[in-house]
Amino acid sequence: MSEYFSLSDCDVIGFDLDHTLCRYHLKETSRLIYESFTRYLVEHKDYDKDLLILTPASWDFCFKGLMVDLEDGNLVKLAEDGTVLRATHGTNNLRTEEIIKHYGSKREWKNFNSLNTSFTKSTKYYFYDNYFDLPGALLCGRVVDMLRKRGNEVNSDFWKDIVAAIDHNYNTSAFQEDAGWYFPSVKRDPGRYLQPCSESVKTWLRNMKSAGKVLLLITSSHSDYCRLICDHILGKDWEELFDIIITNALKPGFFSLVPQQRPFRTLVNDVEESEGLPSLDKPGWYSQGNWPHLHQLLKTMTGKPEPKVVYFGDSMRSDMFPASTFGKLETVMIVEEMEGEGVPGCDAAKTNEAQAEPQDKKGKFEDQGMKAPSAPSEQWGSYFVDAHKSGEGDEESQKLTWCCHSIHKYSTMAIPSVESIADLPLDYKFPRFCPNKPCTTGYYPRPPDSLLKRFQSQSS
């Protein structure tokens, strides 16, 4: 395999939508998601109204890559080998001796092998790896605090209520029915939550299509929400940019459910036809579906027995792991946390963010220090690297987090946003992640600060 990756070598270029092609105003969206979940718990499940009250400092807890241990209410941050680097009970930090009491002298998280080899959902833990449910990590922590304060036992029962809150706001009919709080809010004021794509990204997409590439959009969002987003971020003619659009794709199952795959379905006025298609025989807009049937169509469209496909996404569980493991695709991971660690992101996006966020909101949250969910956390540290002591008196070592290790293992390369590469020529050669190369290789335009420091300290 070449040490470099180039889009010009690909026949098919696919994109996830949310937090990949579509960037959100993370602070506004995170507040909305938290409030949407919490209002359900307060109004339907009799949880304390205090859960609705947040200070800007509360958001420091909101950190991608955490596991919530549903059996005891702990949240943990893992090293690449499954060692517990940091942990909280609810939102309260566990001291080293408390971590050892919970996880043994080697600080081993017992569910690590299950998570690390399959990324499947479990009744014992939940992995927070995307911004759509990330505010739920903060909510979980605060619910555990509430249960403790009430003197209630903490067990996995609280999780059933959290899942019900997520379903109430995000189920496929919620958009059409104006149910919950999330979709009605975004429909009322999309500009408050969605960042329009820069002209350079739109031109980049058109240039790839003009160069004969097949362009795919594969999103787990339902068709009505997908249309709202794309109308806003790409313009009303956005459908012309893509050869195939797949909504309600139900990832990761879209890639991983072989041979029990779901059939593709056609849509009529955003309603799925009840009869599934036996195969996919032409480009268009479809719902659900599976990679093997799409792969067959791509072979026909490209005239190649094995077309080279790359897929851009932001979720390890839904995008990178299944696309690379089951689909054998090249994968480009969007890692917004890179911007929080000194990597130049997208000036246009930041300008849009500054312009679009209402002035009263800026003063209310930014001046008082609400952390962006993609920024490093005082409580949790860096997304990529963390300090670890294996025992009393041992020297501190810098360990890769499990999330960082997974990026290197399942991604071809990592970028902070599609904007960061949109102005480059299609034949630009990106260094790819390689097992025999330093782990800093594969990040464009450069590695995050914490990884660079770790690499430099190991090299000196």
C-alpha cells in the first residue's frame, strides 16, 4: 500500500452529512440538544427541574470519547489498551485510589475487549462518539448526581429514561410531526444552528463531479431533515451535486449487517415504500439500504470490477470502523478536536460562526466561558493524549487515548473539516496513517498539539 492517499485516485467519493459536510454552531446546538433531552425527563419522567439549569462552566464536562458505565454511573476515559485514564462518578472526579478500587491495580475496564473489537451497542455501557448525543454525557453525569442526592441506588434503570428522551426528540417521525424540542427549533431558525458551506467546498464538490467522480451522500438522518440541512448549507440546487443520496441509512448497520442487510427503499413525499428493492439498479435518492447492493451499482456506474471508494465521516462507530472493516473503504475522519489543539481549521467557518451567532448569545455564553464541545477539557484533558501513572511513585507517561488509537487504526487520514482540504488540487498527495510510521503521520494540515508534544518528547 502506498504511503500517500489522493482523491484523484478514487472513483467514488462519499460523505456523511452531519458534522462532516454540515458543520453546526456547536455551542448553540449542544445547548439545544441538552435542553431537548432534559425537558423530556422533567416533563415526562418527573426528574428534578434543576437539571435544566446549567452554568457555562458545566460544559467543560461535555467531552467526546467517554464511556458511561450503565451499571454504576461512572464515566471513563480510556487509553489505547483499555486502561482507565480518568473517571468520574456522575460529574465528580474519582481519585486514583477510587479508580483502583473500581477497576483494580491495573485500572482495566472490563468491557474493553467487547468495545474494541466490535463497537456494538451494549446494555452495560454507552460510547459517546458524536456531537448529536454528546450533551447526553453531561446529562448522564448530572442525573447520577441527582440520584445520589436523592439517596437512590444508581443502576442502569436511569438509562432507559435517557434512551426514551433521545427517541422522543430524534425518531424518524419527529421532524414531520414537530415532536420533541430539537427539530421544531432547527426548523424555526436553521441559521442559528447550521453553518452554510463555504463557496470553496461547493466548488470542490462540483470539480470532483466534473472530473468524473461518482459522489455519494450517505446519512442516517431522515430525508426531510436532510433536505432542510442541505437547502440551508449548500443551496436549493444541492441534489445536482450528488449521483446517489441515501437517507435513514441506519449506520453502522448499513455497512456491517452482512448477509442480513436491509433492502433499499424508494421514497414518496418523504415516506418509505413498504416494499424493499431486491437490488439497486440506478442512481437516485433512496432510504435505508446496504453496502453490498450499493457496491454492485458503483461497479456498473464506474465500469470497474473494484472501484476505489473513499468515505468522509465524523463518527468512529457509525462511519470509520464499519466502512473500513466491512466495506474495505478508504476513510477520512473529520476530527473537530484538532481545531481545539492548534490545528488551523476553516477561517470561513469561524467567520460564519462569529457572524451567525446572535450578539446576545455571544455575550451570555462566550464571555462567561462556555467551552466548545470540541475543545480540550479541564476535567478530561486532551482527546488524543493523556498522562498516566501505573502505580504509586511511578513516573508519569503520556499514553494515546483509545479514541486517538482508533483514528490511526480505522482511518486513512484525519482532517479538522472538509474546508481544510477544499482548496487543494484533487491530485494532492496526503500522507496516510501507517503502522510503521509515527502516529503523527496522517493528520492534515498538521497533528494536534498534544500528539506533537508526545512525539517530540519521545524523539528527544
